[in-house]
Amino acid sequence: MIWFLVAVVLLIAFFLLWILQPYYRAMPQSLTSRNDLNVQVYQDQIAKIDQDLANGLLAPEQASESVAEIQQRLLDDTEKEFVVHEPHSSRFTVITICLAAPLTALAIYGVIGVPNELMLAPPVKAARTGDQPPDIAKMVAGLAKKLEQEPDNLEGWAMLGRSYKVMGNTLEAEKAYDRAGSFLMTDAQLLADYADVSAANAKGDFSGKPIRLIERALKVDPQNPMALWLAATAAMQGQDRPKALGYLKRLINVLPPDSEDAKTIQSAIDQVSAQSGGK
């Protein structure tokens, strides 16, 4: 169990640094340095726990509790840095990338200049091995191997699915989400992630499994941004503009006013409304 917890903490640290690299470059140098230092400190603490466990100075239960505390502090510190220093709209973008990062979605940025149709974005291609941080693929493979020995660890399978999704491996992500089973059924974000990779693996087709997962996600949380985004995509794919417009209007209501995200969605609303006769 201790190895699973260590893997989760390290995955969180690596993924935060990897995914948010463009945003770090836009931050003041002092903030970037402090974030890097925080991660290094926590990694050193985990290494110390591992050493104490190996030397018999800590019981497995104590080690597990200590790792869990480090994980929570890492997440808390990262969140505090963004809340204190980043504008509201930038924070939303960071949160969207970390928690959503949809692979198949409305091609909002392709809307301008497309006169008669709101296009659908094709699934994002799997990330190349060279694009991934060192050892990330190895760490995820280790987590997958560990979970084969713990098939009932549904939360672990969900974490593995999220990890594969971030890496761009939609096939393995869907398999992992399949194994997560009932753990996903009360988490709107995980359900939306599951729907996203399922649609990607179906070459962008939202019929069947993906739309059922989206509908389930919206029952759990009617305001989940990613689920609303994917629902609008599915509606446009089915040529149901009024329904897509409804989802887009619900989506813009949960976005920070005047944010870039809200402006982008408003552009889509304007175009779909025009295509629907101004309704």
C-alpha cells in the first residue's frame, strides 16, 4: 500500500509540473522557484519516510499516514500559490487543464470563419514518448502492475485512467476506467473523463457509451464544465442545435464572468444561435 501512495504523490507532482509548464513560465521567477522548492522538499520527505520504513523505524501504517499528509500538503501548497498570485481567469484555465483536458470537444477556436457549421474537434493524438517527462511512463507502468495485484482497488484504477488520459493513451485510459467501475459513478469529473476517452476511441462518435456517461455525469453534477462541454459537442454531432445551445448557456453560467473561457463560449453561443434562427 505504501508504494501505491508514493506512486500517487509522485504522479501528482510530476503531472502538475509537466502540465502547467506554460503557466509557470508566465509567473514571476520567485513563485516558480518556490513551487519547485516545495516539490523538492516533499520528495525529500517521501525519500526519508521510505528509508525509515526500510530500516524498521516506521510501521507501514505510520508510513502510509505520513505519505498521505505529504500528499495533502503538496496539493494545498500548489492551490495556495495559484489563488494568491494568479488572476481569476488564469486560475480557471489551470483548473480546467488539470481536471478536464478534454480530448474531444467543441472546436471553439475553429468556429470563427466557419459560416454554416459548428465544427467538432477531432480526438487529440496520443502523446509521443519523447514529449513525456523522464520516468513518467515507467511510473505509470509500475502503478498498473501494482494494481494488477490489487484488482479491487477501484480508486487506484481511476487514478491510473486519469494518468493514461493525461499521457494521451486513450485506449489504456478507457480500460483503466472500465476497471474502476462503481467508484466513478458518483464523480462527475471522472465520468466526464471516461466519456471523453471513450468518444476518442470511437473516432469522435458520442453515441452509445459516451453519451450515457455524459448524462450520468450531469445527473451527479449538473454544473460540471467538462460534462456540459461534451454534452454540447454530442448535441452538435447529432445536429440538435437547440439542445447544444442549451448546454452552452448552462456552461457559460458556471464560468468566471469576463474570462477568456467565457468569451470563447459566448462566441459559440452567438454562432449556434444564429444558425438556429436567433432562438
